Amino acid sequence: MIQYVIRRLLSSIPVLLGILLVTFALARLIPGDPCTAILGEKATPEICAIFIHEHGLDRPIAVQFGYYMADVLRGNFGDSIRFTRPVMLILVERLPMTIELSTSALILAVIVGIPLGIISAMRHNSTVDVATMVGANIGISMPVFWLGLMLAYVFALLLRDTPFWLPPSGRVTAGLSAVPFYQVYGWSVAHTGPVYQILEFFSNFYIFNSIITGNWRVLGDALKHLILPSVALSTIPGAIIARMTRSSLLEVLGREYIRAARAKGVPYRKVVLNHALRNALLPVVTIIGLQLGGLLGGAVLTETIFGLSGVGRALFEAITARDYPIIQAFTLVVAVGYVFVNLIVDLSYTYLDPRVRLE
């Protein structure tokens, strides 16, 4: 198992390097330049020449890539051209929001999608099956930006004077603050270096930070703000998971050992839950892993609609401003997320099906 994990991690290095190289090149091939995008009307040729020289953008792309790779190997993603701040600090601030949103959306999609798929397979060709699949098709076809706006309109505007009101934007209510846990516990940490970045990264998970500090007011408020974006983001993955669960379970239910168990008088519910479901979950787990990777990189619209400062929104703004260091760093983080999720999926196969051996 350990050897397999090491081999997978080593084999992912060329993939990540290729992604970084392609992203580095494509970002510079996009029409426009950072000076014009950031300074606008103030971007005279003289000012842009100085701007480009100061940021090393007048060097050949191969030379720029070599310097950038040397910095990445040292754990330095450079400084943002737009904000003139270290990209690592921006990642520390933005990434926890996206992870919280993506994780909550995936949990909601799994909680809803798998049971609906099971019920649909157990009642194949019934009214329940048809209604579930129609709902799944609608969920897949529904644009996230439209659904997000409709949810905000209904729950934040139409239901504003009812107990069902939900906040349409932001991470917490204005005026509330989540004090970092290391400050609550009186840890003395210098505001520089990797230790501070790690502690700040985990403290920016508002749910985690609120739980370990006992700040239940912030916890409840953060969860309340997370409901609408999570529902909007989970609709498509939930529909895909429901359809895959139904399809996979129907295939397993048609096998001989299932028919043998039914012939022996084993109750149908027990056959499905104890015998068929575990074997049917292998492709479902694969889909769940792919959906989580997609959520990490595809939350741009959701974060923009609900005013959330996450990786997706920051990446969109960076592309608009031609902020190359942020584009490269955030793309690399999303790629690492894909690699990690796929590794977890592969390892889970051995638990779901003992016949699967990782070689």
C-alpha cells in the first residue's frame, strides 16, 4: 500500500509539471497584458515599459519559467502583480473558503444523491423511479448561476420576514468576527514564516475555527451563510451521483449471485443494502472523486453570485487582470487537489471490494 502511494505521488509530478508549463504559457498568450489590465487609462507606453521590466515580463518565456520553477521548488509562488502581496498569503486567505464550500456541497450531493439512486433502482420503472430521474435530469440541466440567483431571490427576498430567511451573500454577518484559534489560546506566533501561514490557513476555516474555540454564534452564522451556495453548487453533482447510483445498482441487481440470494428467501431490502450496494459503489466513488475535484475548480460562478471570496472568484479576477502568479499558483493548487482526490478514490476501492488489489 505504501509503495503504491509513493509511486502514485511520484507519477503525478510530471502531470503537475505539465499543467504548470501549459498554464504558464497560455496565461502569457492571452491577448492583453497586466499593465493595461490593471492601470487602464493610465497605462502609457512609458509606464508599461517600466511596469513590465520591474516584474520581469520582458524576459523570454523560457527564462521566466525557469525562475518561476526555482521559486516554486522553494515554496515561493511569487507576489501578486495586482495586489503586490505574496501569493501564498492570498492562498491562505482564499482556499479555506472554497474547500468549505466544495466539501459541504459534495456532502449534500452524496446525502441526497445516493439514497435517491438506491430508491430509484429498488423501484425500477415505477412512478418514484420516473420522478427521481426526471428530477435528476432537471438538476443536471439547471445552470448554477440561474439557480443561485433564484435561491437568493426566494430565501433572501420573498421569505425575508419568515423563519426561513437565509442570507444571500457573504461568509458571516457584518460585525461578527472569527478570532483565530491560536490567538484565543494565546499562542505566540510571529506573523511571518510557514508556521504562521499554516495556523492562519486552518483558522480561516470558519466552521473548524468556531468549533475548537467554542464560538457557537459564529458557527451558526457561518453555517447559515453556507446553505444557499452549497445547495446551488450541489445540484449538478447530486443529480449525477443519483443517476450513477441507480445505473450501477441496477447492473449489480441483475447478476447471478443476487438472484441466488433472492431464491434462498433473503429479503429484497437486505439483498440490496448488504450484498448489491457495496459492489455497486465502485463507479459511484469514482464519480464522487471527480465531482469533488471539479467543485474545487468550478466554484467561480457560485462564489461570485453569493459574494464569497474563494479560489474560484480570485482566479477569475486574476485572469481578468492578467495576474500571472495568482493564475499559476491557483491552477496548481486545483491540480494537486485532483491528484489527491483520485488517490483517495483508488485507495477506497480496496475497502469497498476486497478483490481489488493495488499493485
